[in-house]
Amino acid sequence: MKKYIVLLNYIGALALLAGLVMRVLLPEIYSVVYISGAVVFAVTQFILRPRYESLVMRRLVSQQQLASLLLVGAGVLMFTHYNNEWIVILLCGALMELYCVFRLSHEIKKLEKNS
């Protein structure tokens, strides 16, 4: 079951990226593709939430979930605002997601090294 959820996570991330690329190519449907990918990505982030004892790890996982909600918020702004305000929210969410991925992998390696 978990492997299907991980697969959905990857599909959601690819739909996020495809939606952003489609902004240039197919501007009439890019927001639908983006928001569907963002919702799938966010839901799988919450389902796949690992349980850690470390406070740092729990904080990073919570920040990663907040970043996925920011990505969904950027998709909502795509529908409600027709200017480019959603880009700021998208940038914040993407940078938080990137930070959390690198920090989580570093912390996991540190935990494995200490075990």
C-alpha cells in the first residue's frame, strides 16, 4: 500500500512541474493540472508522514507539510488572481520543500551514523 502512495507522490510532483511548464505552452489549462498535482502531492505528504523521536526531525516534517500547503495555496491563487501574485507563494513553498528535503536527508544520515 505504501508503494502506491509513494507512486502517487511522484505523480503529484510531476503534475506540479507539468502544470508550471504548461503555463507557457497551454495557458488555458495549466492551473487545473497544477492544482490537481499540488493536492495529490500535499495529501500524500500528510499520509506518508514519518514518526520520529527527534524534535528536529518532527519540526522538519511539519515544515515540509506546511510547504506542501503553500504549494496548494499557490494553485488556489492561480484561480482567484489573474496576475502573478501566486509566484511568491510558489517560491516560498518550493524553497521550504527544498530546504526540508536536504535537511531531512542530513538528519537521517546523522541518526544512522549514531545508531
